[in-house]
Amino acid sequence: MKRLAWMSAALLLCAVAFGLMAQQEPAKLLEQAREAYQNRSGIGKAKTAVELFAQASAADPKSYEALWEGARACYFYGNFTREEASDSEKMAIFQDGINRAKAAIALNSKGVEGHFWLGVLLGVYGEAKGIFKSLSLVPDIKAEMKTCQDLDPSVEGYGPDRVLGRMFYKLPGFKGGDNKKSIECLLKSMQGAPTNALTRLYLAETYKSEGEKAKAVEQLKFIVQMEPDPRWAPEHGWIKPKAQALLKKLT
């Protein structure tokens, strides 16, 4: 009896230990994915983050965080790290992100992050495919940004207004393109998050398109001289050279 009791206790301990290990694996993968994403400006780290978030999602299919953070990683990987990739390659990366964002929303319909990155990824997917070939995506992007504004307009540095501002700039006039609306949205986003360099770059480009050279130069000089916000420091490495190139053209 004693031997049987000892074996039962040993089996119970093994089962508990296995259960703890099973719980720790998804958490560990998510931790590793986040670490890779934090170092996303490094060679290969952005791709590693995309892969690790996918592994974390597979290990814990109910992890909303692994899904939306993975969608965000797809955006960075395709939009910045793979900037020179072919449109078809970018579309594949962005489609992966779209799928993750949709899965995140399915888990948590009130999660603003899932809606935000779905809208963003639909936008960059459309740019890679071609604006005129992707006009059907516009209502969905607007709907996602409207949902974000209702849930939390401050998400990702007042990102919904930034996305809408860029969309109004990119769209042809007959489909709702409007530089005045673009400037209005981007100014609102900038007021909420003045240290977001991407918002300022978009604003400068819209000002340039409107012939407001002085205002464009003001924004570009700010980007070139600013101390990068830690939240978006890796992106700054791509944004600053673009600001410098446009500033050179204007001055």
C-alpha cells in the first residue's frame, strides 16, 4: 500500500509539473516574441518576432495578445524591414497580419488593438496591391478606424486619426480623397501624440501636396532634430531619412 501511495503521489507531482511546463511554454514564447519585437530594428529580429508570435499563438490559441502583437509585427516587417521587397511578397506578409488581426477580433471584439491593426494592414495591403485595385477596402478601413475611435482614440499614438489622414491623402478625389480632411485628421493625431514622427511625416507630405511649403519644412525639421520617442524608435530609423530627403528637395 505504501508503495502504491508513493507511486500515486509521484504521478501526481509529474502531472502537476507537466501542467506547469505546458502553461509556461506559451508565456515563454510570448516573452521571446516581445523581446525580438523590441529589437526589431536589428537584422532578422523583425522576421523572428513574426515567427515567434505565430508560435505563441499556436501554443495558446486563446491568446489575444499573441495575435494582435503578431499582426503589429507583420506590419513592421513588411512596411519597414522589407521595404524593397516585391509587392507580392509584401502582400503575403500583410495578409498574414490581416489574418492574425481578424483572429484577435474574433477572440475579443472590444479589443481596440485588433481593430486598429486590421485597419492598418488592410491599408498597406491595398497600397502594395495598388490603390485603384483596392478601393473596395476603403469602407472596411474606415469602419475599423471608427470602431477604434469609439473604443480608444489614443491607441498607437492617436493612430486612428493618423490612418484616416493618410487615407484621405492617398485616395483619388473621386473616391473621397481630400487634403483638407487629411490635414485636419493628422493635426488632431499630432496634437494627441506630438512625438510620433510618422504622423509628422505624413502631415509634411500633405502640406507639400497643398503647396504649403513652409509648413511642410517645419514638420520635416522637427523630425530631423527630434529625440526619437522610445515607443517608435526603430521606426525612426526609416522615417528620418525620408524626412531628410524631402527636406532637401524643398530647401
